[in-house]
Amino acid sequence: MENTTSPLLLSLSCFLILFAFTTKPGFVAAAQEVVDADGEPLRWFTNYYVLPHIWGPTGGGLSLGTHNNKSCPLYVTKEISEIEPGLPVSLYRILGVEACEESSGLWFVGTNGVKSPGTDGITSTFKIEKSDQLWGYNLVFCPRLDVPTLCKGLGTHESGYLALGDDIKPYTFVFRKAPSPRASSKYIETVA
């Protein structure tokens, strides 16, 4: 059997990524909200850690790091220790998209990029899907909005890095509220 795992490491420094919820109002009777670990719906301008759904030897939260001793680009990585929460993500509204969260189902992520880019020029998506695990979510990357069959799951590659592919262990996570970042600290900004 051919290995379909892509060794691609996820770089957020060069592009914006569109998050699309898998359950969009208008297509289903009752859309599922994405909630944090306390069961509260995710909110704009609130900071969250993206943490493994089970605390323990699977490592800590998502962060930014380097690969192959190169300082650029930065990649999405996972903290080695389970006691490290990683870097918080922040949610912002997209210009040109209705203010009602339930109306769009669209989320963007970037690293200190444009906070309200609109939807022009966005071609790739991450879908947040409810995991089979209690309180957990998985990410699925779709390189083209118009071809859902090209989508690959985000998970942990045997090298320990986060990767995209069919033959990887899914990275199941939860959102946990984080304190507001200090002006001097690094954090991942999510534009929604």
C-alpha cells in the first residue's frame, strides 16, 4: 500500500488559511457550535490555547517553531511537554462577512498578518471537525475550496512533527481560554 502521508510541515508565515466549519447553518437543521474545554462557544477577541484533548505524554499545545536549524519560515509545532500550553490564538471578524457567527462558518488563521482580509484570494481551508473523542476537534486541510476530495487530516507524523496525510495519527485538540497576550509576547493570531 502506498503511503499517502505528506511530509509537508505546516507553515503559517506565508499564507492565510480559511477555517470552514463542517456544519453550516442552512445546510443542517441545527449547527454545532465550536466550544472551548469549558463548553462555552468560541468568542471573538478572546485568546485560546489549542491543547491535546487528553493531558499526558502526547505533548503540549500548539506553538511556532523552526525546522532543520533554519530560522524562517516558522512552522506550526506542538510543545514537547504536556505542561507547556503553547501560544494562544486570537479570533477576529473578517470584513465583508456578516457579524453573525452562525451565518458564515468561516475562520481564518495567520501569523500577525492582516486582521480583516475578506475572502478574496483565499483558496485553501482548514475544516474544524468534531472528533469522535469527547470534547475534541480535528483539523482537516483542503488545498482547494472546490475539491473536497483532496482534503487531508492534520496529525502527528512519525517524526513527531505535525503533518498532513491519510496515514497519520489525528491531532485531536480542545480550545482552552488563555490570558490576553502581552505586547511583547508572541502569539498566533486567528482572523475570523
